[in-house]
Amino acid sequence: MSEKQWLGLLGLAGGIDKDGSRAAELLAAGFDSVEFGTVTPQPEPGINPGVAALAARLAALAASTDTRIGIGIGMGDGIEPAALAAEWVCGLRAAWDAADYLSFNLSARRYRPLLSAEHLPLLRRAMEAVAAERQRRTKESGRHVALTLKLPLGSGDLLPLILAEAAADAGFDAVTAVLPEHAERLARLRHLAARLRGKAALVAVGGIRDAGDIAAALACGASGVQVHTAFAQRGAACLASLRGR
């Protein structure tokens, strides 16, 4: 998925459906993309079914929908940080045949300990490993699966900006930025867009409730947006206000 293909996209963020049980409903709701998960390479009973189980359910629907399918990939609970690259690559392999894009998630609370300067070399290696595996898989399969890094944008810390640029440099197609809940959120988004300089698409998520919020995010440099709370509260009825109807 090229940057141009992200432009203006209205997507449903991950977290609504982790096991694919609502996949048919969500893919028919009217979004341009739907992200499922986040899931981990190995199943976590009571939390998520694992990447392979989710991908198997989605693969059965992929041919019958024009909605782009995303799968959020995380790292299993209790896994040492040094195993991040192996976890992400394992997730990519399991999700490959079912997804149009893969979202490598650093935004959930359990992954926040990774967001420190000491782990920056490890995070760079993980992104490079994923991009290299994507290149191999593309040559073997003849299909391109987009890569995005999802991370909290934060308030003033430089690390999210550095990580976003590192993802673009590694070959990721997009960065999904979780906007902070404060008045300077759009200024922060604009700063990230300037930092990326068009090297990767920028998708904004968090606090997107209507067409005005979408327009504001796009004006600050986002290529597209995702929504979560608006759908959780109002279901598919939220699309009318999001699309300005």
C-alpha cells in the first residue's frame, strides 16, 4: 500500500475485534480499512487467540471484501525485550496471507516499557528485521503487505518522533500516531509530519469523533485517520458524522 493509497483513508482502529468473531460485520460497516487485534504470535487464553487463528478466520473473508484488512501484532506477555524482533517476524509470517497491512503495536500499556532510549537499538533492529522479512515474502508470494508502526505520540518526548522516522527509514509504509489528550495534540501531529517529510504515510488515531476532527488531522499532515471510541459508542451510525453527511 503506497502513501497515496493511505490518503484520506477512514479506518477502524484495532481493539474492537481481537478474534475475528465480528469480522463480517465490521468489514461491511463502510470503513476503508478495519484493523483487527492486537494479537500475539502465541495465543493468550482469555486475551487473544494468537495471530494464526485470527488470520485463518480473516483469510476466509478477504476475497469477498474491498475493505482493507489490517492485523495488529504485539509481543507476548512475559517475553523478554530482546525477543521483540523474533516475535514481530513470527507474527508477520502468520498474518501474511490474510492482511493488506500489518500494524506493529507499541501503543498498548504492556509495551510502554519498550519506549525508552535504552531500547532504541533493539527497536531499530526489530523494524529492520520485519522489513527484511517483508521483502523476502514479497519476492516469494508476489503480493505486497504494507507495514505500519503504531506508537503513542506523547507530549514532548523526542523518542516517538525518532522511532517514527526510524520506521520510515527501515521501509515501513506508515506510522500510526496515537494522539495525546491535550490541547497541543494537533501541533504535535504537525511536528511529526514535518519530521517524516513524506517518507511514510501518517495515520492519526485518538479523539477523532467527526468530520471536523478528520479535517483538522489532515490539515496537520495526516494521510488518513482511524477511529475507535466513536464506533464503540455509536456503531456504524458514527460514519455519517465522520464523513460529514
